[in-house]
Amino acid sequence: ALIKVGDKKYVLEVKSIRRLPKNPLKHHVEQLHFYLAALNCQNGFIIYLEKSALKHRVFPVKFEQKTFNGMLGRALKLHKALTADEKPKPDAEPWECKFCEFKDECQELPSSKKRME
């Protein structure tokens, strides 16, 4: 959601979650950065809603060019691999491999990531 308070714009990202985190999750902050950039907005909030207890936690997020550039770099590497019809090198966090639909095809997982499956 995009809201305006006074003369300032904010992007809201609402996430339902099993347990409220103490800090915003990295991949949610990265996702919000794309929305902030697309909407030319400097500030946003990640709002977590705990499903079972109906509790919530709100984290302010300020746009950081370094974070956004990192995400653009990942997208560029993926684009280059796909347009060259090559398998992209994995760069996932270990927990992401558990949920990846391509994990059985991936031959380049570091041993620490393989152990987590």
C-alpha cells in the first residue's frame, strides 16, 4: 500500500507470519526496497501480523541505495544467465534452499547448504 501523511509518502508492506520477529527479515526489507524505488519513495514500513495471536509489530524502513544496488546486481546476474541459456549460480540463503522448487536440479550447493535439506 502507498499512503500519504502530510506531504510524505510511505510504502506499507504487510506480512502475515507465524511468530513476530525481533527485527525485520532481510528478504522482506529487500522486497520493500523494490517497491520504494518503483514508487520513488524514501520511507516505508513492514507490518507483521502474527496469525495465531493477532499481534502485530511495525518496522520502519528507509531506502538505502546500497541495498537496492545489491538486489539489482542479483537480478542482472540472473538475467544474464537466463538470456545465455545457462543455469544461474545459486546465491540463496541456506533456509531458502529448503523451499526451492529447483533444489533437486541444483548441483552447486555448498556442503553447508546441502546439510540443511
